[in-house]
Amino acid sequence: MPDRTTRPREAAQTTPTAPRTGPHRVLIAVYALFTVAAGARSGVQLATQASEAPLAYSLSAAAACTYAAGWYAIARAARGQTALASVLLWFELSGVLVVGTLSLVEPNWFPDASVWSDYGIGYGFVPAVLPICGLLWLRSQIRQAPAPNDHDGPLTP
């Protein structure tokens, strides 16, 4: 009869794990922080003063959802699944640029700031820099990925 105490250990050794590099950990932490910060901010504002600046508060809620999706996609990208992260990071950067530009060109649309207003000035421009950092990290992940023919072991379906 096989020893059952070694099976979980053996399974853990054969299960691929995501590489946890310094930049990856920082990105994951910042995305988690911004998910909570933007979500809490928009939740309180929409619950207590939604009529004052509905566009800005709704955009902050959208930013929170974008950060949550980015967190998930970056976690998956560390395991080689980069397509979703690429799409979401470009979407996030586009959102920051569009909302940031509109908040400067049409300030009356934003009686109160959103997370992405003025390119994230209220958050030290981190909302503008974060997707760029994510895209740079993603680029390094794609470059490090082995080519389909670079396989050390037997091919598996």
C-alpha cells in the first residue's frame, strides 16, 4: 500500500507555480491596493453623494473594476498567460489618458475628481504610471518565455 503522506508533497513538486519576482510582487500589491482604494472611494461617494458628480464617481468605480481585473490578469501572466493582461493594461492606460484629458479639457464634467482625473494627480500620478509599468513587466515576461520548440522534456498534449 502506498504511503499517503508523500502524495501531497509529490503533487506540490510537480504542479507548476508562478514565478514571484520582485516587480511581479510589487505590481500585484499595488493593483490590490488600488482595487480597494478606488472601490472604497467610489462606493462611499456613490452611496452618500452620487448626485454631486455621478460621472466622476462612476468612473472611479470603473477604475476599481479595471484594477481588480488587472490584478487577476497580472497574476495569470506570471504563469505565461499574457494575452488578457496585455489587453487589460492597454485598456487601463487608454482610460487614464482619455479621462485625464477630458478632465482637463471639460472640467465642468468633473465637479469632483475621479481616480483617473488629471491623469491621477490625486494619487501621485500612480494611475498613469501603473499600466506603463505593467506593460514593461509584461514585455519582459514575453521575452523570457521559451519558444514552443524550447522544450526540455517529452511533449505533452
